[in-house]
Amino acid sequence: MLLVGIGYQEEKPFSPFRVYDFTPPAGQAELPDRPDGTPWPEHGGAADFLQLLQGQVLPYVQQHYTIDQQKQTLFGHSLGGLFALYALFQEPVLFSHYFVCSPSIWWNQQAILSWENKHDLSAVKGLFIAAEQVAKQGMYDRALSLYERLSTAYPKVPIDFSSLEGENHMSIVPTVFSRGMRFLHEASYEGTF
């Protein structure tokens, strides 16, 4: 497996650029107050970030490494999970598989859901959604509801949902990562279900 990470050249654990890159474009956003009381950083750059992935990152990886283009997974957690949904809804065949962990569906009054039916997702080879069972911004309920809708709408697409007890917004990532990757790997092969 080749794992490609995209980060920022700064010391902060959570760069404000993350908010810009991972949030869908919006004329005006209705956002809750931040827990620390500071204003939200600039947001709405997901279209630009998706274009960066499509126009620069993926071509670079394909040029420099031997990869199977039928087994490319986009993983995102929290706002990154929101971005993974944006990519899924905007360019569903850009990646073959999508791993969406604790997606911030709450962002801007759940505006991401307005793109849910924009494209046919039946060519997606696998979708794994995970969310912690903590009542934070309705993440669990919204992720589970999305899973149920997409499973019903696309019965031939391997889609799974996982939520492990006792995990929080950060601990769910390492805990569910192996489970999600196994599911998506198996989803690459017909007849394994």
C-alpha cells in the first residue's frame, strides 16, 4: 500500500488552511461558535483542493509510483471527512473507494447534503463510513443516516458503517482504520461478500 499524506508547512497541529481546504464553497456560511470563541478561519476552498488533487497530486503519484488506479482510496476525518464526501458527490470516479471518518456533516447547516444526489454513485467500488457514538454536533446520527440513505439508493455498491463503543472524535481514527481498509480492500474483489 502507498499512503499519500498532504500537510502544511507549519508547526500548528491543526492549520487554519485545513478549514479552507476541506469545506465546500458557499456564498455565506451559517456556523456555530467555535469552542475557543475565536472566529472561523477562511473557508469554502474544497473545490480548489479537489482541483489540486485531480490536477497535481494524483498525476504526480501516478507518474512516480506503480499503482493500481482501480484501488485508490480517499480518506478523510472530521473536516477531512466532510471533504471526502464533497469529493464523492462532485467527482465520484476520481477515486475508486472512499473512507469517510467522523464527517463534519453539520458544517454550514448540513449544506453538503445538497450535493448528495448530484451524480450517480453506482461506479464507486466501496464506501466506508465511521463515526464515534459521542453526541457532538450530531456526527453519529448524521453519518448513520447518510449511510442508510446511500445503502438503500445504491444496493450494489459495497457500503459499510462502523461505530466502536468508547471511542471519541480522535481515538476513532486509529481504531477504525484497519477495519475500514480491510472492508474497502475486500470490496475491490467481486464475490467476497
